[in-house]
Amino acid sequence: MKKLVLILAGVFIYFNSIAQLDESKTGAWYMYFFNAQFKESRFGFQGDIQYRNWNLGGDLEQLLLRGGMTYTPKNTNVRFTLGYANITTGIMGDSDETSVESRIYQEMLLPQKVGERFLLTHRYRYEQRFVEDQDFRTRYRYALFVNVLLNQKTLSKNAIYLALYNELFINGERKIKDDIEVAIFDRNRTYFGLGYGINDKLRVQAGWMKQITNNWQKGQLQLSLHHKLW
């Protein structure tokens, strides 16, 4: 445990030093993910709270609040979600101006185990977006998450693991306002980090994510908690 704390602190301090060299290209996302399954039921819920900054803290990029009901069909490990998100987006720099988006989404999670130490999850998500001062929009997302177990064969208490993901975003409707159009490609995110199982229901991760759009590229520190409530 002490070794892991030192490793996570080193990761954070290293990227913090990079951010101080060029803060305009480095942000930080602080995230809490949660899920639960109702007792003796195939229904449950999941969600996340994310505080995203253009810098390491204080310059709001986004405040994202998201949650939904889940359903797992009998004799499968697939999980479907119907959910809603509210997103407040800020402008980089001194401006306090923000815009608000309401979002409905449908999602499918498909976990897969390869060998004894590779845990994969495929996530398919379809979003209906109601962005302030824009026309109705939709977006398609596919993410592949890979957890590589390092010191044991289960993602439980005391597990140390590598956490990797890549996510592709594709726009549906191209026209968003008057004569303004967006490209089919929206963005791509690539992440690598290190995780630790605090107990069987709570894990912590720290890592680095690179986000690429048609107009800009930006690196992000990510610190996240992953919590199975029950």
C-alpha cells in the first residue's frame, strides 16, 4: 500500500510539473463513478460526477452530473443503461461565462476477460444532446477499457493494475446552428493510468489522458474513484 501511494504521488507530481511549464495545454479532471445492483433484481443504477478544469483547478472546463437506471438480462453479463446528464461548460481563461447542456443517453457495457489478468470492457453509447443556443444534436461513442492486473488475478482489495482506454466520438446531426456545421469526427480520448483496490468495492486511479479534436489537442490529468455501493 505504501509503495502504491508513493507511485501515485510520483505520477501526480510529475504531471503537475509539466502543467506548471505550460498550463494552457494541461488540465485536470476529478471524477467519482458509482454503481449498484438492487438486491435480487436485474435492475440497478450507475452514474458519475466529474469536475473538469482547463488547468489543475479553478478554471472550469465542465461540471458533469450523470446517472441512469441499469438492466442486466438473465444469464448474461451485459448491462444496459438509460440515463440523463447535465453539463455546465466554461470558457478557458478569465471568463466566467458558461453554457448548459441536457443529455439523454443509452448505453451498453460488454465485459470480457482475456487470460487471467486482462479485463476488457466495450462500451457503446448513443447520446441525444440539448445544448444551449444550438439545434438538437446526437452523438455516437465507442470506448474500449483495458485493466491489466499486476499483483493478483481479481480486481478486488489490494489489486494493483494498469488502466487504459481509448474512446471515439462521432457526431450524428452535422448542422448545429444556422449555417454552422460540425465534422463527423468529434473527438478521441486516449488514457493510461495506475489503479489500486482500496477494498472490494472501492478503487482509485490516477493517470494521463490525451484528448484530440479537429481544432485542438489537450492533455489532462485524471484522478478518479470507482465505487460499487452494494
